[in-house]
Amino acid sequence: MVKIRFLGGCREIGASSILIQSEETGNNLLLDYGIRLQGNGNILPLSVDGIEISAIALTHCHIDHSGNLPSLYKNRQIPLFTNELTFRIIEVLIRDTLKISKFKIKYSNQELNKMGISCYFLEYGTRQRIENNFYITLKDAGHVPGSCSILVEVDGKKILYTGDINTQKTRLVNSIDVHDFPELDALIIESTYALRDHRPRDEIEKEFIENVNIIVEDKGRVLVPAFGVARSQEVLSVLYHYGYRGSLFLDGMARKISEIYFDYAEFLRNPREFRRAINNATFILNSRLKRDRKIAKTTPGIIISPSGMLQGGPARNYARSIVLEKNSAIYSVGYQVENTAGRILLDDNLFFKSKNDPNGIDAVCDIKNFDFSSHAGSLDLLKFVDNLKFNEDSEKNIFCIHGSAESCTTFAKNLNRKGYSAISPEIGDVFTI
Ligand SMILES: [Zn+2]
Ligand SMILES: [Zn+2]
């Protein structure tokens, strides 16, 4: 028998963490240990103080999965299994998170360094022993470069934790391969888009390119506010793939992450094309920031820069002038959360220069959103589950997590109609399978 304890990431996106315990040996495996990025309440998953943990396995770099990992390295040394690219990215993301005082993080760079010493890099498909009768295998999840789903084998049971997954391939990464998994006893699956479908990726890519080309041909500028990890590089790759060779500037954290991807291009769908796409972009240099940004602000072409929802980062500065230009555009490429600057711009054509700006600026530039999501949509998720094989003697247990309460519960309901035993657990729930 195996115990599954949910520590966070239930009926929410944030603080993802699950503890898997062997009832035969008492050994514990921790899957992810993230923080909450939204809301003003508790940002941490449930504590694992006093619990002896044999190993940690990390699905991917995003802070909602990785952000609280260093806190576990205060007084202990626990082997952390992930891949090298994921570790290189979390180093950047966590150091950045530490700088943002708003996140009340209970660790420092010292613990992050200690974590690095305990880190073991696994290749996709390698079966790694944790303890007696306890194994993990990392599989490509198709979400962002380096992302994994984790197959856990414990006490004779096979449990798949999907992490975040994408079943449509993107320019940057291949999709998850549903045929890559053995017969399962239980599944823990993300539910981010369980209520919504995405349009086919190539349609969105073509529409994006058409719009960009119209603006640039008219000597306008296109600001693409994009998350620095994966989304910025996805946009770079799309532009290159469809033959865009005009001015293209890259700013903010997207630069550092692009350099790391360049060095670990074997994790990408098309390493050669990616390297060419990077070489096609002009990096805004820190050594001549003012000058480079001035050039970017006055040259017809494209600027890709975080933050993805215009909440901060260099993108905000670029937006200030672009909103006033009729022949320019702001094209966001990710979901815009309610009440963010990006969402207000999209819904109301308004851009607020600062918190003290009472009325905001009426944007005259073109404003559009392109759904370059890195998560499976609603039908994709159902199809993914249908294509998985379950052990005939199992109860086909499925745990729907990582989504709004409505997403998780609806997904579970839909799966139950198809004959599975699905549930959307709450934080602190423990199940035995
Ligand atoms: Zn993610
Ligand atoms: Zn996530």
C-alpha cells in the first residue's frame, strides 16, 4: 500500500507539492515543493518538518513547483532528482524570487547553494532507485524545455504524476507521449485548462505572424510582453520559423534564459533552428542599457520582454510609449490574469503608468492576445487520460490538481462519467492506494 499526501497545489495554481509514502518501508518521496505567486496569504505548501524524506523529484523549473525547495536544505541533505537544464533555470528563477521582497521566503542563497550540491541529474527514461522497492523515472512532459512527468514505482504500484503537460507540440518542445507510460495504478494530473480548449497551434502561429508583419511593414513596433522562461523563446522560434528577419530585440530575464537554452539546446525540439532563432535576435546589453533601449524604442520591429502581463520588467517601459503609437502594437502571448496591467489593456484599452496614475492612458495601438499556452486544453486532457493504460486490478484512481477549484472538480466529474475513480483533493488530504 502507498500513501499519497497532498501538501499544496490542490484546487489552485501554486505551491504544488505531494508526498508519496511507502507503507511497507515508511520511506518518503517528495514531488515538487513550490510557492504561491498570487494572493496575499500563505505562500507555502504544508510543512514537511519532522518527516524524513528519502528523495525529492522535481517536474520543472516554474516557481509554483520549485520555489520552496531550498527551504528543505537548512539542516538536511536530501538527494534532489531533476535534469541539468531545469536546475540551471531554477537557479536563475529562485535568485530572482529572493530579490522580490514581496515573497516572504524562508531561505537564502546559502540554502540554494546547498541544494545544488545535493542535486542529481537524470535523463528522460532512466529508472532511478530511491530505496528498496521505490523507483522514479522522468519522462518528457512537453510543457517547457526540461519539463518532466514523474513515474513513481513503489510497493509494487505505479503512480504517474504528470506535473504540467502539453499534448500539442510547440516550436520549442515536443509534446508529451502518452504511449511512453506503463500500466498505471493511479494518476495525479494537472487541470489548468480543464474548462477550456486551445485552438490548433499552427493557426495561432500563422495569425500572429500575419499581424506582426502588417505592423512592421507599416514601420510600427510590436511589443510582445512574454514570460522570460520558455514563452519568450517560443515567440523567437515562431518568428524565425516563419521567416521573420527584421529587427528583433530581446530584453529582461528572457536574455539569460535564452543563453541557457542555447547551451542546452538538446532539450529542444529543433536545436539548430533554435540556435539560429537566437542569433537572429539583438540582446539588449546591460553594459549599454540606456543606449540599446533607446534604439529598440525607435526602430521599427519587435521587442520581446518580460513581464508577460505587463506587471513589471522592461516591458512596462516599452509599453508606455507604444500605447501612444497608432501604427504599433502590443501582442500578449499568454493568459492575462484578472486585474493585471495586461488584462486591463486587453479588456479596456487602458494603460496605467503607475499606481498613482488615476485615469490611465487610452491606448491607440493595436492590442491582441495570442494563446501560446504550454498546457493541454480540456479535450486534450481527457484524451490523454483515455489513452493511458490502467492496471485492470486497480481502481483507476485519478487525482485532479493544479487548476482553479472549478477546473479540478469539473475535470474529476467528467472523468467519473467515463468510469474512472477521480477526485479533486484538498490540501492536507491523504489517500491510500
Ligand atoms: Zn509550469
Ligand atoms: Zn504549474
